[in-house]
Amino acid sequence: MKRAVWTWAGNAIALYAAVAAVGDATFAGWTSLLLAAAVFGVVNAIVKPVVKLLALPVIVLTVGIALFFINVLMLWITDAIVSGIHIGGFVSLVSASVVIWLVNMVLTWLPGPWGERKRD
């Protein structure tokens, strides 16, 4: 349970940073951001493994580059489900995905619960 809360908090931080950094991205309020973080976590936990399995040949052929576009797809699905967050256009989705990746990378380097999560 503790891990899920920290994952949710990390997703919220990453989504907030993405919306702040990308010009064509908005959220309606903190409730929308927290809901989007929860949906993003569920989408990444349930949908992403299935998509990765189905896209395995493409992932191998592109030497893993397709994994980035799977991350963009997960963000797009979250955007489509949660009405309070909007990331407009493909370029904005790609930019937001890069920001989310960077924030998650920094969080795993920090001491504390985010770094511990990866070592379990």
C-alpha cells in the first residue's frame, strides 16, 4: 500500500512538471491532477504490459525506440480518460513524456521512498 501511495505521488509530481513545462498542456485543478496521476498509474500497471507484449516484434526491430512511443500512448490514454487534464497534440504528448521520464529518473536518484521502491 505504501508503494502505491509513493507511485501516485511521483506520478502527480511528474504530471505537474509536464504540464508546467509543456506550453499546450493544462489541468483544471489539483483534484484533476491527482485523479490523472491515479489513472496514469493504473494505465501503466494494466494497459502498458499488454501493449508491450503485443508490440514486442516492433520493439525488437526498433531496438527499443518503440518503448518511448508506448509511453506517449499511455499518456494519451490518460489524457483521454481524465477530462480535467489536457495535453494538446502529438508534439506536446512527446514533450510531456520526456519531462515525465526526466522527473521519474530524478526521483529514483533521490534518497527516500522513490529510490527505495526500485530496490525491493
